[in-house]
Amino acid sequence: MDIADLSRLSSADALELVSRLQQANEQLQGSAVTLSRLSVALQDSLGPAPAGTVGALHAIGQFLTVQHSYEELAALVHQQSMEVFGLDGGVLFLLDESGTLTPIAPSGAALPDPSALEHIAERARRALDAEAMISAPGERDSYPSCIALPLSRMGQDVGVAVLYRVAPEEPALAADMWANLTIYAGTLGAICAGMRQAEALRRDARLLESLLAERARQVQNSRDILRVVFDHLPEGILLLDGDDMALAVNRFFADRIAGVHPRDLVGRSYAELRQRLHLRGMQRISQDAEQRAEVTLPDAGGRLHTYEVERTTVQTDDGAMLEFWRER
């Protein structure tokens, strides 16, 4: 979803999207805790394993519980490739929107040199195409041997992690370590998918905040324009709530009829307004069954003015009314 899509949302749809974003974020946080526990439980079910493996799975499982960058995750993969699996390093590749595998530079560490990185990237592409873990020896002395782990979540590819060592011979790992790599790849795939989802949520939230801020600005501008129109209508207007309290008055009513500033009238009862007008000399001439009346009221110079007063219901749930004072 981009800003063009968001701009077509109604206010109600925008509020619904906010609610959906909040729900998705709560689900993401809940799945993070579950994933962390599951990774440890799965590792324990495999039986004896190096102590560092359980810690590695637990550490990487925590990536969904707090906000991390892809560079930090790549650094963790590089570190665990050495400390847990006994190799010389690791490279994290993620699929971009065009389906291209892009290496992520680990924070605090450097990627392999360009020729070695291209060799590693080729192994990553092969693993992704095969949808299976592959182990491959190096080519010539300058190319490392690799173990490529395709990363996916619920059948959707998200990237590849490639563990490598400088020696060209294919890495020899024990059976239980291969089982650990399978769990590691599944956990890492879930982490990358979760980070991508969180990133999309944050991006949509930023776009939504931008849209709502623009909507708020537009509403304020509309209110300003309506206020100008309201104040310059050639008749007096009062907006009254269901309890006959003044919510708004225009300039014509305040200046020409009540003879005070609008802020001195807002919040007062209609009975108070009528009493103020009676003190100024207002007299009722007639009134019909449809809430129309005629009154006379002298201005500050003593000149008598006749007004037709009419009420109409506003289409709201609070029983608000508009009262119009039209000079005859």
C-alpha cells in the first residue's frame, strides 16, 4: 500500500486500518515469544548437542521481541557461523521486491572480497532454486567452501544464509550438527519474515500518520473556511445543543443582535440570551406553530429592526438546533 492508495481512504477506513495495524503488531509480538520458546524446545528434542547451539537458537529467536536492523542480524549470523558451527564466517542474503538476492553487510564486520562474495552468492542462488540446503566445496584456492541454507516462512522464500570457510574442502559436519542447521535455517527464516512484516507495518504506519496529519490539516482548513462563511452570512445564526446551550454564534448575531463578542455568548443557555435581548428592548410580534416568530429589537442608535426567527433541526444524534434571525 502506498500513499496514493491511502489518500483514497475515508476517515472511517483510516481508523479501521489503524486498528488492524495495532492488531497485527500485537500478533507479531506474540509470535516472537512463541518462536523463541519453540526454537529451544526443538533443539532440546534432538538430544545432546554442543552447548553453544542452544544458546545460538535462543539468541536469534529473541530478534522478534525487540527491534533490530538487518545489519545486526547479518552480524549475528556471521558471529554464530564461527562460534557455533566452527566455520570462518557467514553471509545473509535477503530477497528484495524484484526477487534479487542482496547480501546484507553485517554491522561491525566486512563482507568477503568481491570475487569470493560472488562465489558465495552463486551458492545462495542454487540453494534457493533447489529449495534445499546444499554443501559445496570451494573452487581454486581463492573461493571458499559453503553451506547454503534457504530461508522461508510458510512456503514463502525470504532469503538465504551461507556459512563458509576459507579452505576449499567441503565442510565436514556431524549428523547432529546438520540437524541443528535445519532448525537454525527454519528459525532464521521466521525471523527474517517477521522483520519484513514489522518493517511493512512501520512503513504503512508512517504513511498512515502522514495521511491522517494531512486530513487533519484539510479539516482545519475547511473549518477555517466555514468559519469565515459562517461569520459573513447576512443573518444571525445560533447553533444550540439538545439542552438549549449555545455552541456557536456568528458575527451578525453577536454584533448586530446581541451587541457583544461571540465568546460572551458561547456556553450560555438560550434563556440567558433571550433575557439579554429583552433587556435590550426586544419585543415579540407574532409566533406560529412551526417555531417561526417575528420580533423587534432596537439597535444602539435606537432604530427599530424587525427579525424573523426560525429554528431547524440539525441532522445529528445530539438533538442540536440552528436558529436563524433574518432581518425583514
